[in-house]
Amino acid sequence: MAELAEAAQAAVEHGAEALTVQEYITHHLSYLTYGKHVDGSWGLAHTPEEAVDMGFWSIHVDTLGWSIFIGAAFLLFFRYIGKQATVDTPGGMQNFVEMIFEFVDARVAEGFNGKNPLIAPLALTIFVWIILMNTMDLVPVDWITGLATLVGEYVFGLEHMSFKIVPTTDVNITMGMSLSVFALILYYSIKMKGLGGFLSELAFHPFGKWMLPFNLIIEVPTLFAKPISLGLRLFGNLYAGELLFLLIASMLGVVQLPAHFVWAVFHLLVIPLQAFVFMMLTIVYLNAAHETHDH
Amino acid sequence: MSFNLTMIGQSIAFFVFWWFCQAKVWPLFANILEQRKQKIADGLEAGARGEKDLEQAQVKVTEQLKEVKAQAANIIDQANKRASQIVGEAKDQAREEGQRIIAGAKAEIEQEINRAKESLREQVSAIAIAGAEKILESSIDQAANEEMLSKLAAEL
């Protein structure tokens, strides 16, 4: 890991001047951004400032690309395993996938009381997808990024090209998912309770209709806190993990190898835990959305 | 922290992946696990049924064994009876045969005796005639006759 980091650093130095710690970290925390330039033309941002100037009309090609690649790879792999799966003699991979499948199925069975066959596949998608995206954090920070920087420099002529490989360290990715879950919460709440039922739940709980303003003050922020906490929790955990890897890689020199190892071991706990939390909260929120109260 | 189109893109990916998972991935495994569950249930049921069948078969076997033993005893009994009957018949036949042989032997003996008597009588009369001739040839001597006759009689 240390050698590769050095090699990558050397490669970067080869192109320009040596990077300071701050420059190194900024380089790693920036995105490969495609979007609408200030002058109205579309294209890749050449500097982090350019990327920021693009504002809303830009796309993080790296994180979104990795996110879609990982999600597609996982689903196609599962489908491939499922296609050749047998009832009688499950092989090693089939057992592994079935184990995940049954784990998620059990969580949905105990957490979700409604009758919606779409919730379990949703939980499986979220769980495995996020775990895999988080796992990208264990790839040494300069392997793929350093290679991409070289490719960017020599193939596309982009100096200091950024290339983030951990989608869940991009708040756009995590919020994109949590807002999708939020959309589902709203959709199923209105579908199951009716618009009136949903609004009355906001207005008449928990203190009855004579405390309506007070109820709204409690319930509306609670509702909106769901997607925000869901997305930011995942982002915060992974972003912090990534940042610590970057600090270790940029500041510790030779000592970084054991330090990386120690932090990676801690991070091994965070990776599945955050995916699990995201999945469980999704199940719980959607369960609440499906519940119809009779008062 | 800036929000941009990436968020929308991720949301689209999210829904597309969800759709793909529920349509193309989830049913495969749900189906397999359901089938396996069914298969295991069937197997257990078959096992229980087999056990019950075995029990029934054992009961049947014991019953049949009892029946067979009874039949065997019956057959042996009959055979014994038949054997003693045959032995009895054989004894009767043997006795009859023996008596017939004895009777035959007695009849033969009787015949032999008769024959012997006949020939004796013939010889006696020949002797008597011979004696008479001798007596007639020699003088009639009472005393000698007597002696001769007694001798004759002794000879008979």
C-alpha cells in the first residue's frame, strides 16, 4: 500500500510540482465532474473550482459511475447465481447468496408487518448495494485514483484529475438514496392511509385535534428528519472513514501501513453496520407508512 | 457539500435497480427456497409415512407369522394322525397276512398229514396183505399170529 501510494504520488509529482498535504487531500475529495460551465457549454470540469461553479447542473461521473457499476454488477451477479441455482445441490456461491437473501428476508419479516412483496427486494437492493459501495473504501486510496489521474493526464489531458471511487462518501449519492426512500414513504403513506389519513396523522397526533399546531410542529420536522438523517448518517460515517484514510496516507509516511491496517479493521465494522442501519431504517419507515390507524 | 444532478441520477439508478431486483433477482431465490422448503417437508412427510408403513408391516408380519405357525402345527398334527393311522393299517394288514400264512401252513400240514396217513394206510394194508400171505403160507399158528399181529400193530 505504501509503495503504491508513493508511486502514485511520484506520478503526480512527475506531472507537476509536489503536492502538499492539503492539496493531496483536496485532490482526493474532489470529483470528476461533468456539467454546464459558467459560459453555458457542457464538459468536464478541469479544476475543483470549475466544478463548484457548475452548481446544480453537473454530475459526478466518478461516484455515480461507480455506484451504477457496483449496483449493476451485484444485481447481474445475483441473477447469474439465481439462474443456475439448484434446489438440491447448492454450490458455495449459491449458499452465500442464499444466506444474504435469507438474512434480508428475515429482517423484513420481523420489521415489516404490511403485505407488500416489493419491500423485501428493496431491502436486499439497498443492503448489498450499500455494503459494496462502502467496501470500496477499503481499496487503498491511491490505487484506482492514482491510475485514473495518470490516465486523465496522459489520455485526456486533464491535470490533477480527481477520481473518487467510494460512492457513499458523496453526499449526492447517499441523499439520492434517502430521498428516494422518502418518496416511497410519502407514496405508500398516501396510498395506504389516503391523503386525508396521512395529513391527519401529521395534524392530530400525538396530542389530538385541540393541539393541532403543536402536533404539526412535532410531526412535520420528524417526517423530514427521516431522509436527512438516513442520508447524512451514511455519508458522515463513510466520509469520516475516507478522510482518515487520506490523512494516514498523506501524513504518516512509512508508518502508514500498520496505521492503514488498524483503521481498515475498525472500518470493517462500519461498512456492514451502516448498510444494515440504512436497510433497517428503510424497513421501519416503510412499515410505519403502511400502518393504518383506526382512531 | 453541494447538491447536483448526481442526486437525481442516483435516484433513477435506485429505482431501476429496485425494479430489476424485484423482477429478475428476488423471485429466483424466493422460488428456490420455497421449492427446497416444500421438498424438505415432503421428505419428512415421506419419512413419517415410511415409519408408519413399517410399523403396520411389522404388525402384519407378526400376525402372519402367528397364522403360519398355527397352520404348521395343524399340518404336523394331521401328519402325525395320518402316520399313526398308516401304522395301524399296516399292523392290521400284517396280522391278517400272518394269519393267512399260518392258515395256509396249517392247511398244507393237514394235507401232508392226510397224504402221510393215506400212504401209511396203503403201506399198512400192503403189510397186512403181506403178513396175511406169510401167515397163510406158514401154518396157521394162533400164537404166531398173535405175535405177528402185535408186531404189525407196533409197526403202525
